[in-house]
Amino acid sequence: MTDTESPQPGRPKGSTVPIATRFWKKVKKIGKYWKWIGAKSKEGYGRIWDSCKKASVPAHVISWKLEHGTRPPKGYYCQQVCCRKSQRCSTKHSRLCVNPKCLTIQTALQAKREWATKEEE
């Protein structure tokens, strides 16, 4: 890579725009549903570039970090509880919800059980 090449397509080399600033530009609040309108993974989850990790990370994990000041501890996963029928913030489950009130952290086993329950709903 030369000095003029960008490390990420569409992202200026050496960009120092804080992740919080970039995050909020990609959120559209519709009542309790905070829809991610930025990049998405092939599975349909919001993604954002984290220059500290030098990787694309789930947008809902950054939402958790901005709300709680830290990422979930190692071995835990940030999950969207608004996926549950009783707690939906929109008319259907959306992998694009980044409202921190719709997020929780779980162990891998808890997350696996949660997804098995969702598949039954």
C-alpha cells in the first residue's frame, strides 16, 4: 500500500472521526426502534468500522459500548432482546435495531438457548 492509498475503501487514510460521531450519523430513531442505516453484514446486522480494532464490528455492540462505557466482557455476546415477541420495539424482529434498551449481554449458551426459543416463536 502506498502513502496515498486508503486502508478502507471510502474511508480517508488517517481519518480521526470518532466512532461515536460516525455511529450517530447512521442511526434513524423511529420511536423505540433505532434503525441502523449504515453498512450491513450478509446476515443483516449493522456494521461499522472500528479503527481501534482495525475491523468492521457489529453496530449494536458499539451502541452497548456508548451506553455502558465498555464492550461486553470476553466470552459474552451482545444480543438484541427486542427480537422477543413480547419486547419488540417495531412491528417485527429487526437485526438493525441499535437501541441500547433493546440490548443485553449473554454467555454463548444463553444466546444459543435464546435463538432456539426465537425459532419456535
